[in-house]
Amino acid sequence: MSQALAALLAILDLEEIGQDSFRGHSPQPLRKRVFGGQLIAQALVAAARTVEGRAPHSLHAYFLLPGDASTPISYDVERLRDGGSFATRRCEATQHGRTIFTLTASFQTEEAGLDHSLPMPEAPDPETLMTRAEMGQAFAHMMPAAMQRYFTQAQPIDVRPVDLARYYARADRKPLPAEQNIWMRAAGALPDDPAVHRAVLAYFSDMTLLDTALVKHQRSVFDEDIQGASLDHALWFHRPFRADDWLLYAQQSPSANGARGLARGSLFSRDGRLVASVIQEGLLRLRTDRPAR
């Protein structure tokens, strides 16, 4: 297991500080703000620790204030409902006396039922695609400095985009389709506990998704004149999976308007099963005080 992945698992192992109250930490980051996927994953872990015999099937979250990566985060869980089949929890994340993030999650006992799903889009095998390090070397001269740092540093998640067209500098700047397919997995073997795999998927469900709303415009959240931030996030778990096996994250952006972008994603296991669905809206503001790329 890589050090980056070990660090991720460490921050997902929350400290219990009271009845239904937990404390989370951030890894030693270069960024000052807490990564949104970390908040989602840690809040899901906190909520799940108050439920027995039921797995989460959906969560809905709002990002209210930027998180401070240098300060612990308190997660307080409210038990909204414990029914015969479903349980509902609300989790509030606070720092410096202010609520920075809220999550509501629903849990269900395992049941049999009807079964169908969308087919997985065609995609090349992840082993045939460039690694993060290879992409950093190939496109470093075309990337903003922040993107260069991202591609050259060790990360807990292995990410391999299917289409590299958006990383090429193109003089015509013709719009690309508002979609992208990306293979993702944990950068190493995970424990067998399904709760760990759900938390890791929740963590990387926030990776690259909002950026899909910028693909059509040949822009990136790394551009200095783009102010990007997640506003809300919804995630549904459909079928069992392993987050240390390759998952294809098929992403589309149906709309960008009013300094906001909407993106949706479908996560497929390598054998074509739809295992999770995601929808996110985020702030995508053009900053007039910063130069365009």
C-alpha cells in the first residue's frame, strides 16, 4: 500500500469523541482548503458508525463554507429515523464554531428485487492508458502550475483518463463534448470491509466530476481565472464493488449557466455492472482579476 493511500485510510478512521460525535483530520496538504471528497467520505463514515445491520444506499450533501485543512473537523450525527427497513442520519461538520458541511444519508437492510441498469460505455482497458506520472511528463509544458503539481505528486487514487484530447493545447479551441470517461481505483489493496470501499468511493466521487462542465470550453478547474467549488453532491450506491478494482467513471455535464455547472457520473465495475451514480453542482465563476490561460 502506498503512503498516500495509507494516509487516506488513516483520516477515514475517525476518532470517537462522544455519543454520535467524531473528530476527523486532514492529511498534510499543499492546499489550505479541505478536499470536498474528504468531507463526504468522513461524514459518511461518521453516519455509518451509528447504524447497525444496514448499508448506505444514498447520501445528499451541501458544502457551506471552505474547510480549514490545518484544523480538526467535528462530525456530529443526528439519528433522524430507525424504521423497519430504512434508517436515516444527518451529519453536521463544524470548524471554528461554524457549520461547514452537512450530509444526510439513508441506510437499508439488504433485500432482493427487480434488477436492471444502463450499459457501461465502451472504453479501452485501463492498463493501456497513461499513468498519472506519464501524463505529468507528457503534458507538463501545457498545464497550469497547479495541475503540474497534481500530476507529479503521489496520490491515494489511481486516475487514468480515457481521452487525453483536453490536455493538448489546441489553437482552434473548438468545443469538445461535455463528457469524459476516467478509470479510477485506490492506489493499492484495501481491507475487505465493504464500509472502507464505500468511503473510498465517496472520496473519489468528488474527483474530476465538476471539471466535466469545463471540458466543452477547453477549460479546467486548475486555470487561474476559474473559481471552482463544489456546492452540493448526491451519491447512490447500487451494487457491491471493490474500490481497489478499476471502476470506470463515465461523466457528463448537461448544463453550465449562471456561474454554476452541473455534472453527473456513473461508476461501472470492470465487468460492466453499474455500482454507483453521482450528481454534483458546483460554482464555476470566471474571475476578471486573474489572467486567462
